[in-house]
Amino acid sequence: MHLAYLAVSVILLGGVKEPVPQTIPQGVYNEKGCEQWKRNMEGAKRPLIDPGTSRPVLSQQFVCQPVDLDDLQKMPDRARKG
């Protein structure tokens, strides 16, 4: 098993009847690199308005999710086989 970490931004957008969550993959890192990415993002100035949707950003969370790279590489093959 070859372990890596998927960096993901989770954003909760307002501006409609109910909040809408968005998950945005940010890349694959080793554990130390993902933790550094997370610290950098948490320390960065956060926008009040999402530039892609022009909706208010209610909250943001930055996640480092462990993933098995060997398993990820097999996923496209499994999808093609149907």
C-alpha cells in the first residue's frame, strides 16, 4: 500500500434558500506536505464572496484525507470494465 494524502477544500456557500457545500480537490501530497498546505490555507486571508459563483462564503474547512495510491490507480480500470 502506497499512502498519500488528498488535500480538499470544503466550502459552504450561502445566498440561496439553504447553504450549498462544495468540495474542491487541491492535490495529492505526502503527509508533511499536506499538513503544510493545510496550515498555509488556514493562515491565508479568506474571501467573503466566492469568486466563481459570487455567493457569500459561510465557512471553509481544509482537509487532508489519506488515500491508497495503488487503489486510486486501479479505479479507472475498474470503471472502464463497467
